[in-house]
Amino acid sequence: MSAVVTVRPPAARDEAAIRDLRTRFNAAIAAHDAHKVSECWSNEIHVSTSDGTPLLGPDQVRHAFEAFFADPDFITFMRETERVQISTDGRTAAEFGHWTGRWRTAPAMHGAYLAAWHKIGRLWKLTSELYVPLD
């Protein structure tokens, strides 16, 4: 009996890696684990939050997550990847999707997001995210 080996082209492997990182990112948020959330950020991470607040660098972004996690009404943020587009040189990628924020005492928030990823060595790292509220 021979084993079946599936060989993915580089772009498909990169897309799968980014989707896996997003799954881990969502799990870390659900677990309220700021350290795990920060593992996929580059040192240059910047986030434009749904209210337009800019968060620059890992410390500011981590502090924002810590504040959410400290709120007893906060449940989670969930990002749902719809599409990942890998650049032709394989060094950058754009992730498009929808996000939901949930609290115990408030209606859920919903919107769209765009995330920029850069390949640093062999690892994909988030360099920026833009969140747009749509409800």
C-alpha cells in the first residue's frame, strides 16, 4: 500500500498557513489570552479599530486586548476569513473577511475587515488590520 501525498503550490500553502493562524488568533481571543493573541503580530503591527482609534505597535494592541479581557461583559471577537490573496512574489498577503464582537449586556457588533500579512523568514506575521463596523 502506498501513501498518498498531496503537494500544494506555494500560494495554497501560504493561504492555508494564514487561515490556520487566524483560527489560532480567534481561539486566543476566545480564551482571553493576550500573550497568545500577540504571537502572530509583527513588531510593526498597527490596527485601525472599528471606532477609528489607531493602535500602533504590539504594546498598544496588547493593552487594548487586555482591557477587553478585563471587562466582565466582554465575550469575544471572531474574525471569519472569506478570502486570502497572496502576492505574486509570495511575501505579502491580504486577508478579507467579517468580524463580530460579543458582550453579555450589549448587542453584537458586526463588520468587515482587511488584514495585511508579511512573510518574515518562513513565518507569516500580521502587520496591519482595518476594522469597519457595518451595523
